[in-house]
Amino acid sequence: MKQALLVIDAQQELIDGNKNEKSVFNKEKLLDNINSVVKKALESNALVVFMRDKDVADGEGKGFQIHQDIKIPPASKIFDKEATNSFYGTPLLGFLQDNQVEHLVIMGCKTEHCIDTAVRTATINYFDVTLVGDGHSTTDSSTLSAEQIINHHNELLDGHYNVDHFSDVRIAQEDLFNPNHNNYR
């Protein structure tokens, strides 16, 4: 089975924050977990894809780039997006289909926006998804803490399905590239 790791919006300014926005919740753990899962992806011969949001740092400079503490494999693909949805107006879906990917491992930022949308969109586009439960983050909203948002989405997206394709939430230390989606079928 062909697999890919999709790291969404793990950008310098989004993770570290700026003068108007706080850093994401547990940013050090997020960065460590991204690096850990990138290593697992390479060991599993999975493709590694990074998405960057053009809204971050106005789409330029150091703040727009993938966070400096993330070890980006040389063979990684990097796509830019202008919408919350990583699949909208980007070459992502075609790239995954051309490479016959069936299973996506997803992590990055922000939980309630781009992560949630990617998981749901992937399942309706015939991918099984593993969401790394301790591999996505966000900031506090006006009504919920970042931790509550993350926990809520982990609960909501664990077992989410579109008849034939499912999302499963697992933690970074697990064997993420040995999917267990058939447990849902």
C-alpha cells in the first residue's frame, strides 16, 4: 500500500506566533512529533508532503517558510495553498493519485481549520487517514482553549467515515505507517 505523510501549515510564524498571534499550544512537542513522524515516513518509504498557507506571513519571508526546527527531507514535495482546504486549487490530489497513495498520515496546524478540513476532504477522495493526535495544534479561541479544541477534534475525527474510507486518530509514538483502518470495515 502506498502511503504519504501530509504536514500542513507547519510554518515559522504560524507555530511561533507574531505580534498579533500567540504561538500554538505545545509547540515544542508539536515540532518534536513532526520530526519523529517524518523519520518514520522515510523508514516506511512513504512520500512526505508539506503544505504552506499563503496567508501566513503574507506568503513571504522567513515566517512563511516551514519551521526551521523541522528536518525537511530532500525528496519532499512542498505545495502552497490559498484556502483552508489543502486539496482546493492545489496539485495535492493529483500528486497523491499519480503516486497511487491510499493512506494519508496528517499532522500540522491549525486543528479546527486546515487539519479538520484535510481529514474530511481526504476521506471523500478515497483515502484512509491517520490523524496524529499529538501532531496537530492551534491557539485558543474566544470560547475554547487550544487544548480543548485539539481534544474535541481528536474525539470527533476518530472513526470519522465516508462509507468506505475512514480516519483514525493515533499518537506519534505508534506505528502510524501500519494502518489499522480495516478494523472499521
